[in-house]
Amino acid sequence: MTRHRITGLLGALLLAAGALAAPAAAAGAPAAGATPPAEFGTDWHDPLTAAPPVERPPTRSCEVTLAEAQFRDFTPYRGGYAPPTACGRGAWAKVVLRLDGKVKGRQYDRLGNLTLGGVEILRTSTPEPSPDGIAWSVEKDVTPYRDTLSRPQPVEMLIGNVVNDTYTGVIDVKVTLTFYAAEGRTPPADTPDQVLPLTTPDVTTPRNTERLLAEVYATGSGGGCEEYWYLTVPDAAPYSCKAADGPYREVRISVDGQLAGLAAPFPTVWTGGWSNPFLWYVVPGPRAFDVQPVRYDLTPYAALLNDGRPHRIEVSVAGVPAGQSGWSTPANLLLWQDHGRQVVTGALTRHEETAPAGGTRFTPAPAPGGEHRLDTEGSHRLTVAGHLDTSHGRVTTTVTRAVRNTSAHRWTEGEDRDALTAEWSDEESVTRGPTTTRTRRAYTMDGATTLGAGDRLRTVLSLGDRADTVTLRGGRETGRTRLDDSYTGDASYTANVPREQRHAVAATTAHYRLYGAAAGDGCYDRTVTSEQGTVTVDRRRC
């Protein structure tokens, strides 16, 4: 992945900084709670997140290897998949994907994806390595893709990479699926009846669809300024990353040309981000290893789509300059069918959209050496509703979604100081029959990178990923879940000197809290803190 100007100037240096690393998994690596060194040396801990592992039921399990490959270039791995037969035939309690990776040498962070029968089931990125090698793992609950997993499928995986005399890191991965049988008191999971990849805009859905979700793995990455879309500025402002309308972005989905859903993109920071890989060697930012899809409830459009004809379902990212690449938006449709009827009819009854509001205001530096400033505001709201006449009666679904973004970007001439304070909110309410689910998502970013006296580069950054979900039935609360995933980091080193003179230091903390039904026993709370690559705190509460 490329960098904006500060990282562009120092990119080669930062890759060389990666040559300081050695894998913590090796014999003699420092354990959690060890006393950290005064500065980075040649040994630090493997990447570690504070997120919870995927819960597994206590039933029979079967493991299948889905992909095993070394990525040196942009050649995808291609293989085949067949479901196991010893743990049930499709009616599983849970299916867990696990990626185990290792890489050594010098390498940038790279974006990867895995598809099964054309359905994307994993989007991920990689950590930056040490010369002796690091290892990491990613877990994901892929049970919702049961329909795809229940049949033999072609497998394709790609982690685009460049290996040459400078960038020597070959990315070695193995991906497995573990299937857990539904038996005893453990029932089969409630999953969509069909999963359709949105490989072309023209889609024909089953005529008895009674619930329809779309998921979009939206990522701004892969080169150019859209990797740092939240830092872009209008053409009139003196900054290296331009976008005519500034940094406001919105992921939209439309049906036959009509806006059907909107969402705020998550501001992912990859493991080379903000000009300072020392921030991420041990603790990555939220979602960096598990890129979660944006989900839209398109059930109000099911009656329109159930007519047996093809319809156009398209994804776009508002705010991206015309003709500019940098966003990837693979999408899947998840469908539930009414098995009591061959055709489900109904109508789209409501579509209310407010005009997108907001804009940018550029304030030039008041004096030489001062800070330029760009203030951005943006918001948008959409409500859609429709009913379906199903075999169990008429069901009305109403979806309301409102997004908002505010940010203040400050930088000096030459961008020796580059700072951003930003907030994104994404509020959604879905009422289906007597049940209402309300979700309030909030993403935050507050940080600055400074190249100061003596070429000392320092980055101070905090990130937040929060969501509150409440479920009501007949107006009474029946469930609540709260997520609070936060990251703070402070890292500095001396640029433009030999490796042994960089004197790099970093303190990072990830704190992941999850309360409610999604946390299994109702509570998960873990804190991971590192200093100079040593894990000094790994604390679990609850």
C-alpha cells in the first residue's frame, strides 16, 4: 500500500526500519509482562489483537484446508473446495475460518481477499515484517455463508505483493475452515438460504425472497490518496492528496438506479499507516486484519426484485474524484426464502431521502510556519419501507439510516506536521413486523505526525470503533449489545540515520470491550499494551 507525502518521502526508510524486527514466537522472545527495553532492539512480539476469539460449540468438529500459498506477486492462488461429510451436510452449528500467516524480510503491508464460488468471505491486510520473520493469525465466523460452504466450490485467494532485491518478504499463509456439528442441544445456525456474489450489476433473485441483506467489503486502498481518503483536501488547498470535494465519503447501494442504502465507511488504518510502522508492529488498529463488510437491509425492495426479472444492484463511493481509482467494493447478497410460497408479492411503499448536506472550509495559515486548516462536515439520511405478503402473513419492513462526518485537518507548509481530528456516525433503525433493531455506530480518529528537530519523527494517534445495538419487540427491550474497541499509540524515531542510530520507541494500547448477548457470557474485556515491542500488559476482565 502506498503512503501520502510524509510516508512517500520516508517509505524506503520505514521499510529499512522494519529490518529491526525478530519474531516474538521464537525461543527466548519476551513474554507478556516483561520489562521493555529502553528502545526497539532486534526482537519484539508477534502481532496481537485484543479482540475475542470466535466462540466454538462443544460438538464434533471437522477441519478443511481452504488455501495454502506463498504470495510473491499478483498471481492469485486457485484451488478447489469440498465440504466435509463427517460433521453434517450443511446444517452446521458454526463454521470458523482461520488464517495463519508468516513473513520475513522487508515488505509493505498488503491487502488480501479470499473468495469461494465468487463469494468474498474474507478481506484482510498483513503486518509489516522483521528480517527473521513474524507470525500472526486471523479468525472469522463464516457461518452465514453456509449456502456457499455446503457445495464444492472453486477457491481464489490473492494477497498482492512485490518481491525483489529491496522488498524481500514472501507472504506465506494457510487458511482452514473448522465445521462444528449441530447435535444434542446445539441446533443448526440460522443462516441465509442463498448467498449470491454481486459479480455483475444485473441480478435475478428467487421469487419467494422474504428477507434480503447486502454486504459490501468497502476499502479505500491499493495505491494513491484514497488509502488516506480522510486526509484529502480540495484542489485549492496546498496539500499533496487532492479530492475535489474533500474527504467526505459515503458507501451507497442502489436498486435500478434508486438509492437503496447508505453507510459511513470505516476509516481503517493499515499497519504502515500514519508514517510510522512502529505504531503497529505489535498491536494493529481496529479491523486492520479483519475488514468487516458494510451491511444494508434491502428487504423493502424484495417485492420489486421478486418479479423474476433481472434488476441492477450497484455499489458506489460518493466523494471519490471522477475517474480516480483506489476503492474496492465487492458485494454479496444474503437471501432468506419463504418455503411456504413459490412467489412472494408486495410493494415498496416509502422512499424518503434528504439531500446530502455539508461541505468544506479551507483556512490558510495566518503566517509563515503556521497551520493550514480544512474543516469538513457532511450528512445524509434515507428511509425506505415496503411490505411482503408471506405465507405467515403481511410483514412490513422499514429501514432508516443516517450518516454524519465532521473533521478538522491541520498541516504546515511542507507537511512536516500533519494532524486530523475526525468523527463519523452511522445510525440505523430496522423495523420488521413487531421487532425493531437500532444500531448506533461511532468511529473516531485523532492524531498527528510531526517531523521535528534532528529529523525526529513522532506520531501520536488514537482510534475508536464503537457500536450500541438495542432490540425491541412490541416496544419492550429484548436485547442489547455494546462494543467499544479503542487504540492509542505514541511512537517516534530518528529519520535519515543508520538503523542502529534511530532510537525508536513506541507505546501502544488496545482495549476491546463487548457487552451483551454477542459476548457469549455477557462480557468480554481485554487490554493489550506494548512498549518498544514488548507486551507489558495482557489483562482480561469480566
